[in-house]
Amino acid sequence: MAAMNKNSPWLSLFLISDYVSALFSWSVFFFLRKTLIESQDFEMDINFWLGVGLIPLFWMILYFVQGTYIEIRRMFRLKLLNLTLSISVLGSLIIFFSIILDDQVRSYEGYYWNLLILFVVHFLSTFTPRLLINTWLVHTIRKPNNGFKTVIIGGTEKAVDIIEEIKKNNKNVNSFIGYINMNGSDRMLDGIIPYLGHFDDLDSLSMEYEVDEYIIAIESSEHDKLMQILLKIDNGIARIKTLPDTYVILSGSVKMTNIYGALLLDVISDSMPFWQKVLKRIMDFIFSFIAVVLLIPFYLFSAIAVKLSSPGPIFFLQERIGKNGKVFKIFKFRTMYVDSEKNGPQLSSENDPRITKIGGFMRKTRLDEFPQFFNVLLGHMSIVGPRPERKFYIDQISKIEPQYNQLTKVRPGITSWGQVKYGYAENVDQMLQRMKFDLLYLKNRSISLDIKIMLHTLLIVIKAEGK
């Protein structure tokens, strides 16, 4: 929330600038097309006004899907140029082929001129104000105590070196809140930046301070604690950076960054590009809506079968842990006898006597999971993602393998890589084995991988090979 508040004024400026620029560029293009290419008088006809109403919205949607408005305060000039250039090319091509290509022109050269003018006018009218706003933004950030609020993790000589390098190169971009040490004794940063406490105090410190960046500057002897550090500080908001020599022992993806000077590695917990996240959510909604409509006969069959199989309700609702630890109720067709967990939570097994005969068939064909398309439509779940679990089992697994908590950083799914491989887990050991595939999915998320998992799941449904 704090990061959003910091971005808000600059985000508003970018949004207003982009909208006005898109409006201006369309007006200029329309004028030049009429007067230079078509040799006609300029008139504000119906096509002009339709463009005024729709074209700026089209560009704004493209910018959003591209991820232009994510972390505006971290936008540097070269990245801004790359984003503006690439989306100007794409958007101009879309407008050209969808709107302009059917225009009457004297020669094919007219089409080339239309496309060139559209691109050049839009790019220049968009990038120029963006560059001015960005220059103002960078100047503002570089003012004392106005940079990114930063916490150093580590209190040894290595931490001192990185502090000196950052202060020398990045012109106040980082405002150091203080440092945290790992063993309670390394205090070499005393007198340089404030001492905030021991690593064990990190949870409370993270809530007290609105941290923008964590820089991990630990010694080789402390590398065994790296995963503990990442699990504590990776909240999806603050940036995490580390020194180049810790690359080989990092869990997850990293990328080199030299923004504002100091050479550090950015630790990326989720490698899926923003535009793919948007596309994934759109696909989830469209596919789930189609599935709900097409599966009505299966819903009716399943409802009747469940009702005839044993006394009790048709649907089974259970609390599960979703994205960012939020609790939601998962929808399933009931496959067990009523009060099957009267003695507490229990995992099912292959020959579980609690499962009804029709319930066994529904589990093999995944028919019992079909109501979860409603969970997807409601935003609780995705079609592909780590399977949601109950807090009772998450607490048990996390004690053995703390990395399991990383799975709650994304929407859980109806199906997953681990679900395709293992199906229903019968014990905690199998849940840990399934976790490895789900963690691998988390580090390699992409639309293509989602499609592969969906196809494998479809084969399991058709062949009734589910477990």
C-alpha cells in the first residue's frame, strides 16, 4: 500500500500525459493523412470523432498490458525509451491493419506514408512528455532522504563495502533506514547507518518501516541462512538485491541491474512478465465462463450421481488458503460420506473407505473439481496454479520445508504441475514431493507452460487416470 501511495502522483502524471499524447497524435495524424496523403480538406467527420473517443483508450490498454505503469518511480530513461518504442510499433501496426488499410489511396506508397506518419507522430508525442516527467522524477528521487527506503541485511565488512559503493555511485537514490545483522555481534556499520536489530526481529521491523529495498550483504559463512532471509523479506512489494558473489546459491531467478550506478543482482520471485499475467487472467475468465456453460450436462449428471450415492449435500465447501494467505471456500462435488472428518483433517488415500463409489470415479476423471471454475470466475483461483491446501497441512509442511509458503504468493489452481504428476496427495511426504513441481512451476511460469499443463490434465480426464 505504501509503494502504491508513493507511485500515485507520478502514475497520475503518466496517465494524463499518455492520454493527452494519444489524443494529440491521433488528431495530428488524421490532419496529415487528409491534407498530405489524400489531398483533401480537413474535416472533423464521424471517423475523426470515433478515433478521438476510442484510440486513446486503445493506447492506454496497450500500456497497461505492457506493464508500463508498474513501479513508475523505478522507471529509468533507457527502459522508458524501449517501452515507448516497442509499444508504438505494435500499436501503430494494429491501427494500420484494422482501420487504415481499407482506405482509398492513390498508390501503395500512401499506405507506407500512413504507417510511417502514424508511428512517428505517436512515438514523438508520447515519448517527449514522458521523458520530461521522468527527468523530473529522477531529480526528485535524488534529493536527500527522498530515495528508496533501504535496509541492509548484514553487518560485516562486506556490508560496509556495498554501502560505500552505493553512496558513491547512486546520488542519494537509496535512503538507508538502517541495517540488520545475522549473529548479533557484527556491528561494523555502527556510525554509518542506524542499527535496527537482529535478523529474528525482521518480521516486526518490516511492519514498522515501509521498506522499498532490501540489500543482502552477508558473508559466505552465513549462506545457509539465505533461504530464511528470502522467505522473510519477499513480500511481493519490496525489491530484493544481493551481491554478485551470492549468485550460485540463490533460490529463484536473478537478473543483473546497474540502475543508478551500484552493481547488484535483482532477486525475482516471479519471472512471468506482467503482460502474460494479464493475459493469463483474461484466459482464466474466458475459459472458465465457456467451461461453466459447456459443462452444464456434466454438472447435472454429477449432481444426480452424488445425491444418489449417499445421503448429504451435493456440494462440498471447504476453507483453503489462497493468494497472499487469504482464506476462501473451494467448491467441489462431494465424493465422501458425510462427517468423514469428524475426527479432524485427514488426507484421502487410494482405497479410502470414506470415498463413495461414484466419488472414486469422479476423482479419477476430475469431475469433482469442475465446480472450481466458479472459484476462478470469482477470482479465488486460476485454472493453472499450485493446488490450494488447508491451513492445518500448510502449517505442518512449512515446519519441514519453509519454501512451501512461496506457493501462496500466486492464485492457486484447479490443476497444477504437481497435480498432474501426483494427483491427490495421501500424506505429507507426497505433498512435499508435489511441492517440488509446484515450486518449479512458480519459477518458470508462462502461458505456454500453462497450456501444456492444461493439455496433460485434459488427457487425465479423458483417460480417467487421475489419482
